[in-house]
Amino acid sequence: MLELTLNLPETDLPRIVVIGAGFAGLTFARKMIGKPYQVVLFDKNNFHQFQPLFYQVAMAGLEPSSISFPLRKTFQKAKNVFIRVAEMESIDQEKKVICTNQGNVTYDYVVIATGAVTNYFGNEKIKQSTLGLKSVGEALNLRNEILNDFERALQVPSYDKRQALIDIVIVGGGATGVELAGSLAELKKYILPKDYNELDAKEVDIYLVQGGDQLLLGLDPKLGKIAEDYLRKMGVRVLLNARVVDIQDNFVMMKDGSTIEARKVIWAAGVTCQEVTGLPKENYHRKNRLIVNQINQLLTDQSIFVLGDAAFMESEDYPNGHPQVAQPAIQQAKHLVKNIKKHGFENMGNWKPFKYNDLGSMATVGRNKAVVQLPKFNLRGFFAWIIWLGVHLYALIGVKNRLIVMFNWIWNYFTYDQSLRLIIKPQSNKKETDNTI
Ligand SMILES: Cc1cc2nc3c(=O)[nH]c(=O)nc-3n(C[C@H](O)[C@H](O)[C@H](O)COP(=O)(O)OP(=O)(O)OC[C@H]3O[C@@H](n4cnc5c(N)ncnc54)[C@H](O)[C@@H]3O)c2cc1C
């Protein structure tokens, strides 16, 4: 345990330490501005990242800065909120201390909002050989890898050797996989023939591998089928009931014995949560989500609350917990603040239980193509796409970011062109780029 402290001002106010400035942590801290508590907001980054648009950064459609928002800007005028860029390492419940890589901090209450991480199902080899999409850094890395491989492919005369560089495999047919596959298909159709006219765009194969028999699991199966049809028409090879079991030397091995040659495998096959060192085992549910009661309080500790992706709250409507998407995280954070404001921590017995208001789910496949599931009806096509655009613009933090993103989308729509195809500073969790091709 580091003996450093994080140099926070002494206070008579109760201290709430919030770990993670994602949708849940940031919403909570913003709503607590001016309230009689000292709020300490930690994140390992000094910015909030808007994960739903990572794939557009990866596809060179948006700059990372337009989907990221500096935390200090949000709290410039807040006198009771203190930001620390630090990574939580453990919790000492007995001493009420959070240990971070920068020092320790005592707390009266803790809000854990650390979200989720990519689930590699314990397979270290797959982790090393695939590309993830769980941070702005990974999105940029993916963009670099794709552009870099197109550049390299131009220099390779042999068709067989070129394939591994230009073909792409996406594992996971959820919203992230579907959105990535759709925008790769558009990149292939609109950008490649212009930028890389020496390459035959028809040679580029995009595979979307899904373990089950439906895309967009969790949505109405009819919408999954519509998304599948869209993708197939756009030239994506959708493989249902298919599983990747191994990756060796640019070959993706499938469970049925077949192989696909591709250097880039994007892993979007699900998420899990990181264990919090110091919390007893009985707090964990499947995929390491922390079990909370109906007021988001940790099973074994009344002073610890868990929000968003990291929380597992069982309810009649959601026996398997809430979906790991933005809305439950935001709504839980708002609800927790409401309870604190109305009753304080002294009267937790009077706190109201959380009830999730499902506003709908959606995914886009490409221009004019999206599926939206609303509580009473479904939409597809152009109107669904407009709703998708509107919802994502509205949810973005920062007026400037909204304007930049809107401008980029309008520009791309009319010009069929994204203008951000720069290879900037490669950063990879893959092993050294191989030069065997
Ligand atoms: C590629 C992608 C696309 C998505 N698309 C959609 C979509 O279209 N619609 C939708 O509703 N949802 C989408 N999601 C899911 C959505 O982003 C999450 O459900 C949501 O972000 C969860 O919010 P959260 O606050 O629980 O966690 P997060 O928003 O993930 O925030 C967690 C924060 O905690 C920080 N953190 C983690 N560990 C530590 C630590 N040890 N110390 C300090 N800080 C830490 C992280 O840096 C991060 O800022 C998508 C997710 C991904 C990855």
C-alpha cells in the first residue's frame, strides 16, 4: 500500500469517493455539484470517453477529441468536486481507504463506477492476437492497423499474401460488431476505390463471426435479421453459429475446422468486469459484476455503492441484471443522487428502490440503415437511422463536440468521404507488427 495521500483538502463534509468517470460516475459527480459533500472523482484518464462512437474513430470518421471530454472542464466551477487522475488498485473496507497507483484516500462513502472491460474468456492468446475497442486508444490503434495494412498491401504483388493484410474478421455480432462491420463495408465501397485505387476493393473480405444464430442478441430477433440482411447486401460475410477457437500466424481457426486468413481480428465478443481487490468473493456475480440491492448498495458493505456496467441488480423485470449499456448507468446515478439529496445517508431506510426505465435500444449499420427497438414498436431504415443520429448527438458531452460530430456526419453524408485517414503513433496490445508477409 502506498503511503502517499492524494493531497485532498481537509473537510468536515462527508467524503464520497467516485471511482470511474464514465456515464455513471460522471453523471453522479455532476449532479452532486454544490451539495454538502466533498466528492472526489477518480479516473485513470483525465477525460470522459463516449464509447458508442469509438467505432467511428476506428473507421477514420471522427477524431478522438470529438468523442472525449476533459473532466476538469466539467467541474471548473464546482467547489466541492475534486478530480484525481489515478487508478484504483484496492479497497480497505476496515480502514475505509481506497488505494490507487498515485496514493491513498480515506472515504466515508464510495461509488464504484468502473464499467467493464473486454472479455477474452481467460484466453491470453486471443487477447494478444486480437484488437479491442474499449478505449479511445484502442480505437486509434485499430484505425492505424487498418490504414497501415492497406499501405502494406499495395506493396505486395501476390494475391494470397495480400489477403491476410486486407481481410478483416470481427468476432461478436452485438451492436459494436454490427456497427463496425457496416462501416468497414462502407469504407470498402466508398473510400478504398478512391484512396487505394491500385488495390481491387473486391478483394477485401469482411467477416462477422457470431456464436449464436442471431445478430444483436437482446433485441427483437426480427431486428437482428434485418441487420443481418443489410450487412449481407453490403457484402459482409456474416457467419452465424460460428466460433473462433484459436488464432495462429494470421489464421483464425474456427470450431468447425475451417480457417480464415486475416492479420486483423477485432474482438467484440462481450465484456466482463475487473475484480476489485479487497472486496470479499461473495459480492461477485457472473462476469465479476458486483451484487447490489435495489438502492445500488454493495451486498456486504453499506458505505459502498456500485453503478452501471459494474453493478448486478436483480429485479423482477431484469432477473439477469440490467443490460450493460449507457441508460442503466445514467439512470442509476441520477437515482442515487436523488436518494442522497432527499434523505441523506442517515436515513437510508427511506430510500426509494431503483426502477429502470427502458427507453429502447438501437444499432446502425450504415447510411440510412439502422434498427431501433422502442418499448411499443420497432423501426428500421432511414427513420431509425435519423433517430440513431439524434440520440447519439444528444448524448454526447459538450456543445463543441456535438457541433463537430454533426458537421463530420453531414460532410461524410454528402461527400461520401471521411477526411481523417492519418496513421498517427501506433500503439498496440498486439505483439510487434509481424513482417512475415
Ligand atoms: C465500443 C462500444 C460501443 C458501445 N455502444 C453503445 C451504444 O451504442 N449504446 C449504449 O447504450 N451503450 C453502448 N456501449 C456500452 C456503454 O458504453 C456502457 O454500458 C457504459 O459506458 C457503462 O457506463 P459505466 O459508467 O458503467 O462505465 P464506463 O462508461 O465504461 O466508465 C468506466 C470508467 O471507469 C474508469 N475506470 C475503470 N477502472 C478504473 C480504475 N481501476 N481506476 C480508475 N478509473 C477506472 C474508466 O477509465 C472509465 O472512464 C458501448 C460500449 C462499447 C465498448
